[in-house]
Amino acid sequence: MTDTIADYLTRIRNAIAARHRVVEVPASNLKKRITEILYEKGYILRYKFEETPNHQGVIKIALKYDQATKEPIIKGLRRVSSPGLRRYVPAEKLPRVQNGLGIAVLSTNKGVITDKEARNLNVGGEVLFYVYS
């Protein structure tokens, strides 16, 4: 597999479309950090890292749905940068997703952070994906 982040986002997108409560994703350090960001920003209910013998482990993600309408919290996940075409932005041109209602996740020299954190730190980097509700 060449694009593990696209696979991660597609698994979440497919689980939301099928109204699943939990989705399992193969683990990596980058995917663990992305999952932590989604949890901190309130896009997922909870997560659990499970180590499996002889494997890289899995991340179990409990998806979040609205109590009243049963609609998923995540309305959109869009991959921006890909292995074939990397998208880098300087600190001055960081994107605003859905006019500030969503977040952009960036890979910077300070680690994997959101666009708001990147503005505060005044750093640019590779835009991995957008998520909005």
C-alpha cells in the first residue's frame, strides 16, 4: 500500500457511510497521532491502541454520532496531499477549512498538528487532509 493515510481516511469514511460504531485501522505512529487529534477536536468518541503479537497493532476508533438526529459528526474527510503530489504551504498561507468550522491536519517540523496550532507556532508544512462537521 502506498498511501496509508488515504486508506485510514477511507476506512473511517466507509464506516460512517455504513453507520458502524467502531472501525479498526492498522496502527502506525502517524495514524496514532492523527487519531489523537481527531479525538481532541471532538470528531471521534474514543479510541484504543491494541498491540497484536507479530503485527504492527490496530487502532480501534469509536465513531461519534449526534444523539438526536443520529447523523455522524464527521461530514467530510478529504485527502489533500498524496504521495504523487505533495502539497506544502507556508505559515502565511495556511488553509481555513469551511471558514473555520473544520480543521486541516498538517505534518510540520513540530510534528503532526492542526492548522490553528500551526498558526500559533508560525510554521508551515505538508497539508495531509481536511476534516469538517
